[in-house]
Amino acid sequence: MHQLKGLRLVLAAYTALFIAFLYGPFVIMAILSFQQGPEGGPQFPIIAWSLFWYKHVLGIAPPSRVAPLPIGEALTRSLILAFATMVVSTILGTLTAQAFRRRFKGSSFVFYLIILGMMVPGVLLGLGMALVAEQAGIPRTWWGTAFVLHVVYTYPFCFLVMLAIFNRFDASVEEASWSLGVTPATTFRKITFPMIFPGVLSAMLFAFTLSYDEFPRTLFTAGSQVTIPIAIYGTFAVEIHPNLFAFGVLTTLFSFALLTIYGVLMALSVRRAAARSIGLQEEIA
């Protein structure tokens, strides 16, 4: 009993340290973002609290010696790139996982070929794509070469998520639909897809987040039009100002908003899928 209690205390301490290590940087960043402006720097303790750097990020602060962050066009590119990657990777991942529901010749080879995109280091893959594009005379752009690499990177994650969903999927529901004379396409659209929609949401969130934050693959393939991670890195490499911390806090709050929307959609989809399953069972009975 005493050993079990001691183990629980060790695990509790480890969990607390892990949470502190995970969220500590965000807390420090949030504190430093309230530095006094326009001359305040990343110093602690805070001499005077201010919202100047948030106004600076939003472009409503008075002019100062600190240049505005180049986040306007870069943020737009990152959002468009992440959204396009999310759509393509989720569709490919769902269709591929659907194909893997039945064993076929060479399935093991195809499986490892798919997940290779997430195993190869991003720096090497980005450099390789840059060399291939240069040799082939293809211009490096964020919507071309970078988009291809983002899909190659995020597609395996979507595939694995959907593969786990289909492994727990009750195929008898589809078989019952087919026995009633419903076509496979209609069955997938009206029965299968609503039931796997929570997994689709998870895959979408994975793809969007990974693409939005991707740095090494984008660095070598985006060309001169940079995305937001590269723009922040370029600013960070010159000089550190609290506007970077303010932007980090705003970005984190945006991520929390996405997670909230994801949670609401997940709860609604699970409830709808359960209602559909009950309705189908009653119809069969």
C-alpha cells in the first residue's frame, strides 16, 4: 500500500513537472508581452504593464523605432496553405484508409510507403524538393512546391487517424444498409461518413495545425514569398521585441479557439452519429 502511494506521488510530481514544462514558456511569453512600450524590451520583472505591443501587432499603436511584424501577407499565405493542405490530406487519408479496410496484395509495402513522408526529416525532404525543382526548372512557391511537401508530410497523419477510426468501425451497419438495397455510394454518404466524421475532424485538425506550423519544409520550397513561421524567424534573428510575444499569445488564443470549435463539432457529430445508428437499428427491426 505504501509503495502504491509512493508511486502515485511520483507520477503526480512527474505530471506536474511535465505540465509546467509544457505551459511554462507560454506563461512567460504572456507576461513579457505586457511590457511597457514603445521602448520596453524583453526584461523581467516588469517595470510597467501595458497593452502597447498588442496594439503594435494589430497596427493601431503610434509609430516607434520597432518595425511592425511582417505578418499580414505571410499570415494570409499560411492560412490558405494550411486550409488547402487540410482539405487534400484529409480526403486522401480518408480514401486510403477506406481502401485498407480490406487486405490487398502489396498492402504492407504501400502502408510503409505512405508513412515514409512523416519519417523523413523535414530538412532533408525540403532540400531534396528544392534541388529537384531547380533541376526541373520549376519555380519554388508556397502554393506549389511547398504545398506538395505539406501534403506529403500531413497526409500520413490523416491516414493513420482514419485507419484507427475504421479499425473500430462496425461493418455490420454497412452490411445492413446493403441488405436493404442501398448502393455502396449512398451508404458511405449517408451512413459511413456521418459515423466516421469525428475522425475526419481530428484528421483535419492534425493537417491544419501541422501545415500552419511547418518550418523546415517550407523554408527550402516557399521561395521569396514566406509564410508566418519563416517571417517570425526572420524577425527573431535580427532583434527580439515584445511584439513577438504578443503575437505568440494571440496565435495561441487562436489555437484554443480552433480547439473549442473542434470540441463543439465533435460533440455534435458524435450525438448525430449515435442518433443515426439508433434510427437504422429501429428501421431494421
